[in-house]
Amino acid sequence: SFFVHLDYREVHYAKVALDRLLGRDRFRNEIIWAYDFGGRPKRWWPAKHDSILWYTLDPKRYVFQFEEMDRIPYMAPGLVGKDKAARGKTPTDVWWHTIVPTNGREKTGYPTQKPLGVLERIIKVHTEPGDTVLDFFAGSGTTGEAAARLGRGFVLIDENQDAIATMRTRLAEWEPDIAVHETDQRRSQRGTNSTSNT
């Protein structure tokens, strides 16, 4: 599986480009990650969601572990009976999950940090224990932490030095190997860094 996370300004362009690159038959879902945090403009509808595009490289063979899904509460539990209400329901393609709270334990200080719960849901359902997860724009390392907590390996890549520093601290307990690769001799201060526990 291949996941691309973007906001409303870019997701449409990426969808068209990925359909051309991979083939429309490989597109499975657009997942809407909805959150309710931050300012509310008074001249347009507040943008309170991001999109996650899910593609499978082989439309007939991919991992989707339905039983590994977390359960969420019913909005009207009285309509479904006690047992169903207690068990909860499986999520749809709209995921309500708060952003990382500014004063929460999960907060690393990295500006584009994604919540652990969103990445854990993806990794739990779309991989099996022992699989390796790859993130080309790893940022704060949320993908790596989610993978490690769920018994998966990870390879994280980012060229931002603040991201690398954040990942070093965040993932220290899993003792990942860290490699620095220069991608252009003219940029001696920058490189592509990868963090891996595979």
C-alpha cells in the first residue's frame, strides 16, 4: 500500500498525477482526516480536514486487516442495542481525530507533527507484524514511533535537520540506525537523512 497525505489545496492535483503514474485501478480510498481545532474565518467555511489517498500497487493482493481496526462509539447508541453499543463500530473513510494538542505529552515541538493515533490506525490495518514501513517525508517521526510500538520496522527519510534532531530524540528508545547521505556536493550543510530500525 502507498499513502499520500495532503491538505485540500494540493490533494486534487496529486490524485490526478498518481492516477496517471500508478493507474486509476490502483486507487482504493480517499480518507478524510477531520479535526476541530484552530481559528474559524468568517468569510468561508473553515478548512478542518486533510486527505489521505490510499493506493495499492497490486489491486488483487494487499493487506487490509479488518479485525485490527479500532472501534469508535456509535453516535446514537440507543438505536443499536447494548451489545453493539458496547463494542462500538468500525470507522468509515472519515476519521475524526484531534491534531496533536499544544500541551499534550505527544507533542514534540515539530510544526507539522501528525497524531500517533492516525498513523497507528493505518499501520495496524495495512501492515502485518514484522513488515517494514517507509516514510519519505518523516518530519517528527510519528510513522516510526507508530511502527515500532506495533512491532513493525521503519525507514524514515527527511532532509530537514530539525526533523532529524526531533526523530533522534523521539525514537531513541528503539535505537535506530541513522545514516546521513549527501545528495548534492554543492549543499554541504544539507543531506538526506534516514532513520531505520530494520
